Amino acid sequence: MTVNSSEPIVAIATAPGNSGIGIIRLSGEDATLKSIVSRLVRDDKFEPRKVVLKKLFTPAGEQIDRALIIYFPAPFSYTGETVIEIQAHGGQVLLTWLMEMLEEIGKDQGLRLANPGEFTERAFLNGKMDIVQAEAVADIIDASSRNALRAASLSLKGEFSKKIHELADELIHLRVEVEAILDFPEEEIDFVSEYKCQQRTEELLAALNNILDTAQQGVALREGFRAAIVGQTNVGKSSLLNQLAGEDIAIVSAVEGTTRDKIQTQILINGIPFFIIDTAGIRDTGDEVEKIGIDRAKKEISTADIILHVTEATSALASQEDEKDRKVIQLIESLTHPDIPVITVRNKADLIERRDSKNVSRETEVFTSAVTGEGIESLKKILLKTAGWKDKESVFIARERHVRSLKEARSHLEKALFLISSSDQPLELYAEELRLAADKLGEIVGKTLPDDLLGMIFSGFCIGK
């Protein structure tokens, strides 16, 4: 969809602070922007897509800098409107002064400071990109690893959008065929059999599940996993955190109750971000400060994606967990959903003399030593597997809203498959489920996106982008 040029906007497009170069970006109607910038540079000649060095002047005629001016006439610009970029020296005082002068010069023409993400929002509204690509712009900026950056780049290039559009088009095409036969009931034809409706619906459902699986990997790349380290006091939770982080982040002491607040660090495992949270040891205590720490530990347990239940390795040699460990297990079970994975970490393995089939790493159990580093790599592999990560080459970045819409579309397709598989169900219901599934896919790329959600998406962008 295309919108008319609205009021002109301006913003500093580079990060706050002093730097070699600072960029100020303007977007709006062509004649308006030329009029505003020409008063700053004392020159009304602008050459499309050419970098030109110009002097910058105050309204009093004082030269304060020289800058590169780039003029992008509509529609051949980032926003689809005319865009002018001023690349000056990156001193914060200078950039602030230039912004003040531009706002003063352009106030009669409606120039205002851009809202967060407004340049990209205008690009979306002017058909320069769809909403998935627009979101990928922010994800490229915020990428926490090279894998996340590659995935965001694939989304920006339109790989994710292309798959959604193709699937939606096939859904719509099938629905049109169904509705056509409904409009001409006199045609004596076994439509379901002739057009292979059940087979095509199954194929569409399989394609959607594949996209959903890839999208969930993309969410993992973007948002990471929260793993809470939980256990009784003095089992080596803080030492384990330090080993995973590769540096001394948490204080390690033989004194029980040393950790009284959560300590969090981010690590990358095969490029996937994991937020590891060390929590206060679970025990009965009369110390008020420690009680607060334990309450915070309970909160982390209830919100974690993965639980690392740390025990001493010697407990694995006993016939059953000791009473304190059983209380920790009961606490974890009471605070988490049954689907939340729990990895049992048998720490202090260096203190075990016996080595038999019982004390080896399993799918959700691993023996480690926070002193020697034994088992840490095995733990990382288990973390990846437990999180459901699959090493895919073409993962595109995705968000929770994408996954939610895909799951809802899948639900409608599953209903459609049930209806078309039942000989006594009317085709009208089948066609309606196909329509609803296509609408949910349309939400992902912005075809049927509510205005309030559109505002929420762009409000998370930085100003100037």
C-alpha cells in the first residue's frame, strides 16, 4: 500500500556519544526537505544519489562544520519518500546544535523529531518492505551473535516472507476452487476427489509445520533461553556459573548462603544465546536478607525455560536423593510447568573415586566438576538439545508473534483437514477454515495486522531507524 508524503521528520541516526561521524536523517516531501536543508548549507543544488561535500552554517552565517550531503529523491529511498542524510562530524554537541537549527528552520513547514522506528514504518507503509522485513531491520541491529545476524539478514532479504506468501497463495487458490464449486452446485463432479483436497490440505499442513519449526529456531536465535541454576546451598552453583561463563562472575565461598541475589550472564553455545541465572541456595533460614534471595530464586524457577538442578555427585551413588534435594525437586515441580525441562547436574564429580555406568552423563543428567571443568562441554551439548535447537543452515529470524500466528493457522488447517476427511461435513466449513488460516498468515507479513500491534512493533525501534 502507498501513502502520501506526510509531515517531514528528522532524527540523529547514529548512536549517542562522540564518534568520528554522526548522521542526521530527514524524510518527507521533496520540495520541503530541499527548502529546509538548503538554508543550512546555503546551497539549493541537490544531485540525486551523489555524495557532495558542503559547508554547514548557523542562521547568523557562521560556518560550524563541513558535511557530506546525500539526496535520495522519492521513491528511490529507504522510506519511499525523499530522504536527505547529513553526515557531519560525530560530536554530540555539534549534532545537537544541528538538530536544533534544523527544527527551527523547518518549524513553519511542520518538521518534527521522528518517533522510534518511524523511518522504517514509513518504508513499510510505502511498500518498500513488508512487516517481517521491517522487524528484521531491528533484529540486525540487536543481533547478539553471527548466527542471529545471518538469520536476520535472511528475513530482511525476504526469505521468511516468501515462504509465508507462497503458503498463503496456495491456501487462497484452494479456497477459491472450493467456493467456485459451491457457487455452481449443479456441476456433477466429485470435487473433493477430483481436486485432491485432502492430499493438498495435508501437503499445506506439512509445509506450515516446516515453516513453524524453522521460525521457532529463529525465535531462539533472537531471544535465547533462560536457564536457572537451582539447588541447595554449597553444591557448587556459583562455581558452575563461572565455568559456563569462562570467568569469575559469582563469588565462591564455603560459607553457606553466600549467594543472596540472582546473578545473570549470557553465554553463546553454537551461536545460540543462553541467559544463565545463578540463584540463592534453597534452604530453611532465619536470615531475612537470605529469605529475600530465596524468594527471588523461586521467581526465577517459575519463569525459566530450562532448570539446571545442581546436586553433589556423591548423591547419585546413594540409593535415593537426600531429604534436602527432595525438597528442591518438589519446589521445582510446584513452580514449573510439566513441559519445562529439568537437567540434573551432578557437580563435584572430581570428588568421586568410583567410576561405573551409574555416574556417566545421560540425556537430562550430567556429571560435572566446576573445579576441573569436567563435563562442562557435555552440559552445553545437553542444553542445546534440551532447548530443542536443530542445526539448520537456513534459519530466518522470527518473533513470538510469528510463531503464535503460525500455530493458529495450523489449528485452522487441522480443522480443515478433519472436515475434508469427513464425508458428512459441508464444504462451506472447510472453505471457512482455509480462509481463517490464510488470514493468520496474512498477520505475519502485515496484510491483516491490527493498527495497535503495528504501533507496538515500531515503538521498539531506536529513533533514527
